[in-house]
Amino acid sequence: MRIHLQRLPHALDLPLPAYATSGSAGMDVHAAVTGSVTLEPGAIVMIPTGIALAVPMGYECQVRSRSGLAAKNGVFALNAPGTIDSDYRGEIQVILANFSKKPFVIERGSRIAQLVIAKHEHAEWAVVDELAATARGDGGFGSTGVHP
């Protein structure tokens, strides 16, 4: 699949999003910040990526956390997966949150999130008086327990 990508003027020197390995589902995306940005503990920032996309109709681009940033630094892409809709043409920005107790520095070019292209369907609602029964029923929020 080919997706049109526009490099914005403030990111012409940065790498394009890319898969780290042949088995990767997500492409790493880079921070298009000027200088560095310090993400204080508990803080939330929007980091520009310097790219805009034309995602084909019937697909979305999901913005997700990078597992290493989350596990090693407590830095997550908030609202993940975030959705870039097929009709959005603006710059992709990543909402990052620092859940650690230490400041985290984001440098220009840092790999801050990953992008996953996913197919989706449009649904139509069928209003019914009653839903089909299941063994679980309306049990939710931990009703199946933690241990097998």
C-alpha cells in the first residue's frame, strides 16, 4: 500500500516514518521540535512530527506508544491509539505524557511514537428490543476475574 506523505518545511531533515524490522507492525515517527523539549513528571505535551498524510478511505493511521519509552521512561502516547482519519490533512502531532518521577528530554529527531495503518469498517446501527444472550451476559469491569 502506498500512502501520500507530505514533509513539512520544519522537518525536511528528519527521516520518514519507518519500520524498525521486517516484522514490525508500526513505523517509528520522529519529533520535529526545535532544540529539545523537557517533559516534566506528570506533564502532557503535543510534539509535532513534521509530516501530514493522505490516508486512503477505509483506513486509519493509529498513533501508538513506543514500548521502550513506556517501559524504560514512563512516557506514553496519550489517547493511544490515536486516530488519524482519512480526511485529515494537517500535521500529525503526538500527545506525550510523562508518568514517571523524572523529567524526560525529547530531542529533535527522537523516535517518539509509532504509526500503524489499519483497515476499518463503517457500521450501521440495528436497533433491537433485546440482544442475543451470552454466557457472560452484562458482567463487565473485571467480572471474568484475574486468575484462570
